[in-house]
Amino acid sequence: MRLADWIERERYLVATALMIGLALPALAQTPERKVTAGGSCLACHLQLDEARLHDPAAAFAEDVHNRPGLGCVTCHGGNPKAEDPEEAMDPKKGFRGAPKIFDIPKLCGGCHANDAFIKKFSPSLDTDQLAQYRTSVHGQRIASGDTRAATCISCHGVHNILKVSDPRAPVFPTHVVDTCARCHADAALMKPYGIPTDQVTKYRRSVHYEALTKRNDLSAPTCNDCHGSHGAAPPGVSSISNVCGTCHLQNMEFFQQSPHAEPFAEMGSGACEACHGNHEIKAPSDRLVGMGKGAVCAGCHDIDDPGGTTAAAIGASLELAVEMDDRAKAEVADAERKGMLMEDADVELEAANEELVKARIQVHKASLQAVVAHTSKAVSAAKKALEAAAAARREIRTRRAGLSVALALILIAIVALVLKIRQIER
């Protein structure tokens, strides 16, 4: 072996040994830390065969409380250092066992409502969850002695509690509806309260659920975005619109400027849900506006009253703008497929689309003038795109005519050349 090769091999062996030496303490520390967090509780329960005693200990390995070393004793009490089970679970030494359902909020709040304690582990975590929970319907029912109401563990789990940001957590946005459904889709459980159980089914047909689950838009609302999390309460008619307005702010502002705002308030009718519903919110379409079949305006107005006339005119204005926009898009796309550059037309189509979006938002004002101000611009932009498409068609015809002439001349030249060659050969 050459000296250089021998030196290189020795360097590799030394480096490998150092890496293994550094890694071994870290590898050894992980299981030891997990056992230390639970002390003798985990050491004993992990050796048991009975599932109800073994599985919680096994699940605790990934629990968010295990990582900072908050062991079993934090919730169950007892002596985690004792080797003897009777001594470890001695009530005289603070062993509580499984907490009663009434004690769970206070037990969790013992840490989570303690600012000084929580900030040691998660400085950004709010510490008002217990206070919020006590104001909620769930908290009030637990306080009144109702053992069927939800507590902390109903949503977060027990021994395998994960961070809210963990996609596996039952309180992660994409799982919230399933978590709430465990109670609110249970007809037998909800019957004594007179609460319907079709909300989950309706929500799963909504545009919000589609955005959340199919487009992975985690900002799309789910149950707790509207009802709250720890301070869960069913929003009343007067507050649903305020909830909607937190996301759809401009729509809400325009509605407040509309002639509908005052009569809706007098009738005690919510603004948004009167037209859009609440759980089963469909993607809005232009068919909702006007006096045609499926239009929500027709639910309150007759075609002959001022509101019905305005609604019909707004619907017609939108229909014309959309028809012009669709036609322009089709003709511009056809020109592009034929090889024409349609950059200017694309700019006009984008402008038309923006004006249509603005017009649809202005519908909430229930003002024909406000809507037409944008639909007219959309129609104008669509016409410019149509003109560009027409010019492209003329250009295509000119090019084809020129190509035909050129091909004819080439053919004539070829024929003349062939005749000349034959003449020369003769």
C-alpha cells in the first residue's frame, strides 16, 4: 500500500470513530430522557401486557409534554422514583390516578393558565385558555355537572397530545371538523340538547371545506374559526355576519352601505347567512343575483317591485359582461392556437376579469350604478380584446393568401425548370 493511501485510510477511520463517539451519547440520551420524564411509571407500564395500561405509556413517547420532561406525575400525582408500585401510587403521596372529568379543565389550567410556568417551555403560547373555556357552552355545562360536555382531552387527546401545528393533531385545521363531529354528529348524544347533527355533513359540502381539504388552504375556515376554540359558543343571528366579516371585510362594508342593512337589522336577519347560508356555503355564482331561477333576490322581491327591478338589472348587467368576456377569451385563445401573439389582448382580458371581480363585490351594495360602473369597464376591455382577435384573424387570412401565392409561384418555377431541363436533354 502506498504511504499516501495508508494515511488517507487512517484519517477516515479516525474521523469515523469520532463521529460515532459523538453520536452515541445523543442516541443514548433520547430513550433515557423519555423514561426519566415518566420515571418508574413508564418503566413499569411499558412492561405490562394489558393494553389499557401499556398503550398510554407507549403513546406518551410522542406527547408534547414528554419532550420538556413533564412526566406522568404532573397529571396523575404519585412518586415516580419509587420502584414499588404501591409506594409509587400511594394516595398519601399525592397519587390521583385518572382525573375526574370535572377536574380536567382545572388540572390542565394548572399549567396552561400559569404565565410564568408556560413561558419557560413555549413563550408564544396563550395562557387564557382556561378563562375562555369557562365562558364557553362546554365549560358552563361541565360546571353545572354535565359529564357529557367536552373538556380539554375531548379535542386534544390524553397521552399522545401533539402540537396544534402538527398535521397529525386532532386540532390541526384539516382534522378539526372530524374532532367536532365525534360529538356534534352523534344524534343520540345531541338529542337531549336539541342540537341538530347535520352541520358536519353540510360543512363538508361547502366551499370552505373544499378549499381546506382539496386546495390545502389552511386559512379556510373550519368549525373553530367561526365558533371559537376554547371559548366555543354558537354565534347568534346578530354575530354570524361579524364572524364572516373578519375574512370578507370588503363585502361586509359594502353590505352596510346597502339599502338592505337597516331592514335586515330590524327583522333580526343576519346579513351574510340570509343569502349564503352558514354551514353549507356554496361557491357564489352570478345566478344568485337577479330574478331568475335560483336567484336569492327572488326569495324576497317580486319582479315588479323596485328591489326586484334593480336585482334584475344588476343580473342582466353581469350576464352581459360575462358573455362578452367569455366570447373574447374564446376568440383570443383560438388566435393563440393558430400561432398569433396576443399579448395586448391578454392584458385587456386581465383588465376585464378584474372589473368583473369588482362588480361582483359591489353586488353587496345592491346598487345598479355601483355594479354597472365596473361591468361597463369589463365590457369595454372585452371589446378591445375582440378587436385584437379580429385583427389577428385578418392577419391570418393575409398570411394564408400570401403563402398561397408564394406556393403557386414556387410550383410555376418548378414546372418551368422541369420543362427547361427536358428541352436541354432533347
